Amino acid sequence: MATNRKDGSLYTKIEGKIAHIEFGHPSSNSFPSVLLDRLERAINELSVNEEVSVIVLKSEGEKAFCAGASFDELLAIKNIEEGTVFFSGFAKVLNAMRKCSKLIIGRVQGKVVGGGVGLVAACDYSLATEAASIKLSELAIGIGPFVIEPAVSRKIGTTAFGELALDPTQWKNAYWAKEQGLYARVFENISELDKELELFTEKMANYNPASIKEIKKILWKGTEEWDDLLVERAAISGELVLSAFTKNALQKFKKN
């Protein structure tokens, strides 16, 4: 059951060394600033929780996994400072995922747009359903996937990132995303996805935590500059979102 809360919801449940972070928002599981802040805090807290070996990132409902940034909040941005702060919310979440000492497993049950693609890319391993098509729509609304680009390009390569970013109205299906490396496996439906997710995370939870921590470091080697880079990218988006082009495009998208 999807949440009806204006600012969305986020819950963390820990069972047998496995932590489940579940987020939700009435607008296709999109992210306002407050929800991004909560997600960052949840990841940071679990990173130092010795009772947790693996983290599952999931969203509410059976439809969209994540629609990216909140359009309402994007339209409300009045100056570059507010814009930078908003997009820095995504930057902080990506950096929290990167630095987290635990492996993060993405459960992707449905469509993924914009910033949501960045979240999936920042997971260490993702399982998806056939319904989990992806799209980077930012260019069509006058901005660009600048903050999430390092995470997406790291996962699928610059060429595939460009194919997504430069065709912002085109969906790529889940099998394309798997071929590029965004998803590890794709399943016919949510039931099959959850069965495999349970088996995979149970095995992962029984591995040596010290070994997992070292593998995580290897996986993210070469990303140390992201603390500064992602904030710089947030400032670019924060300025572009103020343009008349972007404001008009956002209004049109919201009406559709």
C-alpha cells in the first residue's frame, strides 16, 4: 500500500542481519528534500550498525521504483542556493551509499526515472523485474543528470550513459539495463524477484563482514573525489532549474 504522506515515508526494518530500507511517496515514489535527508541518515546509521551485514533498498507498491526528484519542489526553487541545496540531497545520498561499509542491494520492481537511476547505479548489486524500464528525462526539462552521472557512468559506462541522457523521452527496457550492467538479474515478476532476493541476501548475511567491507572498498576505488564533485554538479543543476525554459517544461510535465 503506497503512502499518502506529502513528504513521503521511509522505514527501516532489520531481520537476521539484513536491513530493509523502504521509501515511498504518492508521486510515483519521487524524492522531496526531506525524504532524501532521511535516506542519507538511514544509510549512515546502518553503516555503523554491527548487527547489520547487508542492506536492501526498496520502494513501496508494485509500480514505479522511483520517479526521481519531486517536481513540486523543483518548481518551488527560487534561487541558486535553494537549487544547490536540493540537488545536494541526491549528492549526499549517493556519497552515503558509496561510503557505506555494508553492501547495498537494490530491489527494483518497476520503472526508474532520473535520480532513481542514480540510486540504482549506486547500489552494489541490483535485482529487477521486467517492468523495471529506465529513463533519464532531465534534458527534456531543461536540466541534466549531472549529479547522478558519475554513479551511472561508473556502472554502465559513458557510452550507455550518453545513450540514455541524450534521448530523454525514450525508455530502455530492463534487459537493456541488464546488458549494460545496471541490473545483475531480471525476473518475470515481483514474486520471483523477492524469492531470489531472499536467497541472495541470506547468503550474503552469512559471509565474513570484514571481507564484505574490503570488497566494497575495491568496488568503489577511484571515487574519492565524489565528495566535492557531486556538490559541484549540484550547483550546475541548481542554476539551470531557475531558467524560464526549465520552469515551463516542468509545468508541462506536471500536467501530463
